[in-house]
Amino acid sequence: MIQSETAVGRFFEVYSRASNEANISPLLSYFADPFLSAGPQGAQCVSAAEFAVVLPKRKQLFERLGAKPASLVSLEETPLEARYVLARTRWRMEFVREDLEPTELLLDSTFLVDTGGDRFRIVMYLPHQDIMHVLRERGILKDSKLIG
């Protein structure tokens, strides 16, 4: 985990801890409602209600795949103007299962953070890789039944 001296860095330190906890309600509070999710499959506007349904399923899938808590390993901030900051991040994920050699992934993502309100909120999330594709490519995800 990186240590940051900036407000955005501290935001991501707390966000990182929240993303690894079992209770996902606090994680929702870090995102604007709605927010933009853009990635290899395109862009979509995601409401808090939709996100609240997807997060537990994603967390359960990662647990079944042997994921250890993700850690933020780098953060690069670019102020876009007084209110918005572009945050380029790198995350380390480790997967450990009996049927699999321990596997470490480094995944990049970019966030647009609104710093102008009463609390910071993520208004755009852009993963640089398709995580499901990477998991299949690395042999971590072999059974499509695990996704459902």
C-alpha cells in the first residue's frame, strides 16, 4: 500500500481498505450516483442501485477464485481543474488456491474524482484491462459457472 501526502491519495488509501472489506455499503459511498464505467466493452452509466447488486457477486467470485485483498501500489494524480482530478492507479491482486500456482496480477485503472463536494466521489472508472479476460488468460478462471 502506498502512503500519500495528498487528499486524493488519502482518499484512495481509505477506498482501498473499504474495497477489501466484507461490508460493501461503505464502498458505494465513494462513487457518485450515477457514475460512468468505461472499459474494453464500452461505457455505461451505473446507478448506485445497480452497483449494489453487482458488487457482492464480484466479491464472491473473487473469493471463490482465491483472491487475496487487493493493494494499491501506485497513484499518479493530474488535476484537470479546480474540482476534478484524474487518478491513474495500479493495483496488485494475488490469487492463491490449492489447484493453482500463486498468481500475482498488476492491473491499471483510471478514475476521475470529483473533489469539490462535501466528500470526494468517483465519477468515472476506467479499468485498462478486461479482468475476466485476464483471469481466463492466466488460468485463474476456467469454469464459466463460477461467474453466475
